[in-house]
Amino acid sequence: MKKKINDSKKSKYIFVTLCIGCCALVVLSLASDMSVGPLKYVSGYVITPIQKGMNEVGNWISDKGIYLQNNVDYAARCQELQEKVDQLTAENTELLADREEKERLEKQLELSAQYDYDKVGARVIARDSDNWFNVFTIDKGSNDGIEVNNNVISNGGLVGIITDVGPNYAIVRSIIDDYSNVSAMVTTTEDTCIIAGDLRLIDEGKVNLVKLTDSRDKVTVGDKVVTSDISSRFLPGILIGYISEISMDSNNLTKSGYITPAVDFRHLREVLVIKEQKAVSGAESSLKKAVSKETEGLVNDSTEDSTETAAPEEATTADNGQ
């Protein structure tokens, strides 16, 4: 009985609650203008900050996405530009090399025009382990008409002489080599001298000049030195270099000093081989041998020239090793 009374009360409470709710809805629907304001206020106070935060997060994510995409685009662009730079650098290097080669060949052509001999061009393909081209190999040989004792020129002057020949190569000993002596002449006075190779001096950019017979004391710094007529192996008149220093020897008869060679012996690339050899008649040969022996004796007496003893097999002429 008591239980039934309690259930009846609960039902009444539920009914009353529902009625109140319905009334509230009716009131809200009738007075929507009155209720929207507070609801908007509540939503603006609670929901708007949340929306704002979510919007900022969305914007941040969007910005990061754009930033990352831009980085990817920039990286691709940088890679593309770097490839273009590398390509242009390679092309520029090639153009510079072509220009340098063109300039060298033009100089060789000018040099070829200076000496009216039959010549053949050749490239340097090997050299000794040091920095200087005192002994080196070229890519032309007997198949091209090259012979031992052919003179070699380049870059405006005398390089050296052919000492060995194969079918498609030849060995050149240059005038700066320790075993080299060249009979030379000062063009302004026609006084004779000897140009003696010394690798220790070429580091300073100079070559020995010894036994200069300047009896009139007219030879000066800057005078041109060329191969002389008395040389048995070198054609006359080939430029060797220019006098840079000169002084009287202790015997008060001859002078010694240095020349600056006309050829850059550190950067030889191409050379010209003169295929003609100096013809020596019987009388000329005897005379030149006599002169050569006398000059050789003078050279051996000089402390500045030790190359004759270093190469005794080539000491039969004043231009030993040539």
C-alpha cells in the first residue's frame, strides 16, 4: 500500500517536470527574442575562444604546410640552379682552355714564321718527375721525319735538341738540363759565349752564361743571345734568351753571368721540331772541332760549368748535350 503511494508521487513529479519543460519551451518559442541574447552571450563566451584557438591551430598548420612546400620548391630550385652553375663552370673552363690553346698555337704559328725551316708540330706527352721540362717526350717520331739532333723550339725561342727517336715519339733534352751546353752569340756585338744548363738556377728563372769574349766591353744587360754559327748541332740565329747579369771573370779575359730564357720551361705544352739539320763541311768540321776543343778547355777550367764532366760522351763539341 505504501509502495503504491510512493510510485504515485514519483509519477506526479515526472508529470509536473514534463509540464514545466513544455511550458518553458513554449515560453522560449514565444519569447525567442528574449532568449537568443543570453544564449548568444553564453556561446560567445564559451565557444568563440575554442573556435578561435582551433582557427589559429588550423592557420599554423596551413602556414607550416606552405613553408614546408616552399622549402621543397626552394631545394629543387637550388638543385636546378647548382646544376646550371656546374654546367656553366665546365663550359667556361673548356672555353678558357680552348682560348689558351688558341693563343699558344698562334704564338707557335708566329714562331714558325720567324724561322724559315721545315718544321713539324708536336705535343709534350711525358716529362721527368720534377717541375721543369729539362727532359721530356713528344708525340712525334721517325714516322714524322724527326731525327736525333733536330732542334726544338717553342714560345719564342730555343727549347733543346732531340736525343732519342722512336717511330711515334722522341726524347728532348732542353737547354736548362745539367748536361746541356750551347754555343751562343750576343747579337749586338757578335761576341761568343756558352749557355750552360743548371737546374738549380732555373728555379730562379735564369741560365748560366759563361766564357763570354767581350773584348770591347760593349755587352750589356738586356742584350739578346742566340745560337752561334760555330755550333755543330744548332742552326744559327735561334733566340735563347736575354742577358740579365754579367761580370768579369777572375782571369780578366772572359765574362760570366746569367740569361733569362725566352722559353717558359715550366709550362711547355706544344713544341716545333725543325727537321733540317745543320750541314757541316769537312773544312768547317775541322775548324769547328778545333774551336770546340779550345772552348771546351775553357769551360772545363771554369768552376761555373760542370756539365762537360757530367756528360763525357757528349763533350766533343762546344754545344755539348745538344
